[in-house]
Amino acid sequence: MLHQSKFIIRNFPTKFKGYDPEEVNDYLDEVIRTVEQLIRENKDLEKRVRFNEEKVSYFNSIQETLNKSIIVAQEAADRLKKMLVKMQKLLFLKLKKKLKDY
């Protein structure tokens, strides 16, 4: 892979009926500008990818925390339901006893 500095220091020998050195230099200047722009864009895209990867990681951890919270809440609801069923049975037995004693 060519580094941008190699475009700058590269000289082409001129030969009879060869390319116009000024046109070659103009073209190489354009290539250098394009490569420099692509390098800047690539660095910017790499930063954006890292930032987005960090965001995904953050949201994955939030999702995991929420999933655990939902499980804990469901377990608490199940325990409460069982406790209410037991209380209902106990109250029914107490009521039944009171009715017998009455």
C-alpha cells in the first residue's frame, strides 16, 4: 500500500514522447488530495464505529439489567400470589370455624 508521502516524493523520468510532466504532477496532486481525504474520512468512520460499539455495549448492559429486574419482579409476584392463596385458605378456615362455633 502506498503511503501519501510516497506520492509527493515520487519522480518519473521523462523520455522522448513521454507523458507531460506537468499533467502527471497535476494528476498526482489530485491523487494525493483524494488519498488524504479518504484517510480523514476513514479515521472519522473508525471513531464513529468505536462510539457506536460503546453505545451498543452500554445498551446491552441495560437490557441485561432490565431482564434481571423483570425476572426478580416476576419471582416476587409469584411469591406474593402464593402468600395470598395461603392467606385466603387460612381466612376461609377461620371463617368456617367461626361459623361452626356460632
